[in-house]
Amino acid sequence: MNNFNQHVAEGNTTKTLSGSAYTDPEVFEKERRFLFRTLPVMAVPSCHLEKKGSYTVTDIAKESIITVRGKDGTIRALANSCRHRGKRLLQGNNLGGTEKISNLKSIVCPYHGWNYKLDGALAHARGDEAGLLKGLCLRKLQVHEAGGLTFYNKTNENVLHLNALDKALGLLCLSEGKVSATKQYDVKANWKLWTENFLECWHCASSHPELSENKGFITQFENGNEDVYVSDDIKWRIQAQKKGWITPEDADLEMDKAMFSFNVSLPLGKGNLTASKNGKRLGPAFNGAAGFEGGAIFGCLGPFLFYMAYVDYVILFCVRPIAVEQTKVDVFWITAKDFEGSTEDLTWLWNTTLKQDIKLVEESQQGVSSLYYTPGPFQADEYRTQAFVEWWKNWFHK
Ligand code: FES
Ligand SMILES: [Fe+2]
């Protein structure tokens, strides 16, 4: 039993956050200044940055970061702010779908034409005839690659959690895959409501009929049939192992002051092979992962990245806080490179589920904004959400 489960077992029942945590611009400003930049942010799946000059732009609060593969093959993360008078250099709409891969040669500021190399160094500054600005560079952040995904953050903290993600997703060799679909969702709610919602599936049976149809365990738990789940789980793991799939060890909620993460493998049940309308495969298995059929890996890395992995696709949910009551969720569907299936089929289940979640989270924002809202008690199945709330409170009050 980890520390948190021990804590709950001892009867500690933290309540939900007060309304101001979701509505007060000063709270958001504190998060922007002192929390967001300490967390690793998943910019884009690394396969999107395969070619030199390919890039993406990620916006969180007022920060905009360019992640780009340079001419020397190195991936760098650069602050998207000109060193002259600060103008945004590239616009943040390049999520990384198949058609959107760009071949950037250099970064030119549209305002007065200063020109930066892809490693961030100022190559040419109009007006600097004496060459006094030589050596000026776009601000650089740290870059990490784990599990086929590219992350940036301001510091080098939290590498341990990246290792856990690397172990869980590394088996699927996502860097050899491709981004087959992307979508950006606008959510009129504070980012923490989104994260809280994604950390529990207690709402799934009543709010996500399509997802519950696909994932047998949701209804098995709801109906008190844990024994069916346990038998599905054993059967699936034996089958998977026979076909050479060794599920990564579960780590349900590793938490420290700076970060948290979890990774769990589970059977889909009901004979479903993947997360699709009829449970059938949508495309080829990831390299070496045919034995993973019928199962899923569910995990998160801190409050900003959630993922579900199946035999033929991995979906990433990236939480991007924009303002106190506005969040964007960037979603990536990664498949094997030779996937030729329909994007509509690929995105159907989670697009449907996400729209249901957006409604729930936006209506929660409305509720917590009421003067009649008071913090409520968590229940047992919300243990991850409760842990997140405690983690956030510890950060906020330290
Ligand atoms: S602000 Fe970029 S060149 Fe002037
Ligand atoms: Fe949900």
C-alpha cells in the first residue's frame, strides 16, 4: 500500500477544492508563475519531429514554446518570443497531423525581420551593422524524450516519472509510428476540473455509454462483478504472454512533491480487441505488440498528460491551461506507420467520449462558480482525484 492509500485507509477524507481555486485569476497567475513551468509538458509525439525543420508550437497560459528538430538532428525547445521587442514568432496551431509537418529553414520574426537559426541563435538582425548582437539566442528549455514522446520543461526535474512512462509506452515503439489524427478541444473550464475528471472513471458508467460498451470493466465494477473483471484479467494476461506480450508492471499513483504519475494495464473484456465501435482492430498492431490485443494501458504523467494505449493506436490527451476558466485539450492519435484505416473510425470512440467530458467539466465550472458551492467529500473510487487535490493543495499552501 503506498502512502496515499494508507492515508485514505486511515480515514482521511480530503474535500474538493474551494471555488476560488477554479475561478480566481490570482490563483491562476500563481500557477502560471510557479507551477506550470516546473512540470514536463508533452509537446508532440517524436515521430512528428522526424524530419529536420519539423516543429510544433505549444501554448500554455501566456507561454508559447517552439519545439523543433534542428539541421544537426537535435530537438530543441525555444521560447516563442523575439529577442528584439518580444513578438510571437510562430503561431500555435501546428499540432502535428500528417499534412502539417513543416520544413522550417529558419525562424524569421514577422515584425522587423530578425532571423534565427533552428538552434535559436540569432543569425541576422536588421540594423545591427556593427554585429553587436552576435551571440543573442532565443531562450532555451530542457528537452526530454520518453516512450516516443517529446517533452520540454524549464528545469531538469521529474525525470523519474518520465522513466516510468518510458517503460509503459516504450514497448510500443511509438517513435516508429505516425500521428494519424489530431484535434484541439476548447473547454470553458479551469484546467484542474479537467484533470480531476480524467483521474477517475467513477462517472464513466453513467456518462459514457459508448466507452462503457467498449470497456467491460466499467460495467463490471458498476454492477459489483469484480470477479468477472479478475477472471478477464487473468485470461487476458495469459493469452498476451503466450503471444510474447509482457505487460509493464503497474504503478498506480507514484507521487512526490513535484510530480505524480500512474500506469496500469487492464483487459478490455467482452471480447473487444481494441477501442473501436465494434471492438475490432482498426489497423495493424504496433511493432512487436500483437499480443497486446484485447488490453489497454491507462496512464498519466502529472496533471497535463493522460494516455490510453491499445494494440493498434495510442491516444494522448494533453491538457493546456490557457486562462483561469479556459483550457485547451490537444489530442493525438498515434498509429503504426502503415495504418491506412479511416480517421473517422479511429477517432469515433474518444471524440464521442471527450465531448461528453467537456459538457461535464464545463457544467462543473458553472457549479463551482456559484456562491452556494461548498467543497464536497470524495468517495473511494475517486482516490486518484483526491490525491491530485491533496498534491495541489500542498503546492499551493507551501
Ligand atoms: S520584434 Fe522581432 S524583429 Fe522586432
Ligand atoms: Fe469522462
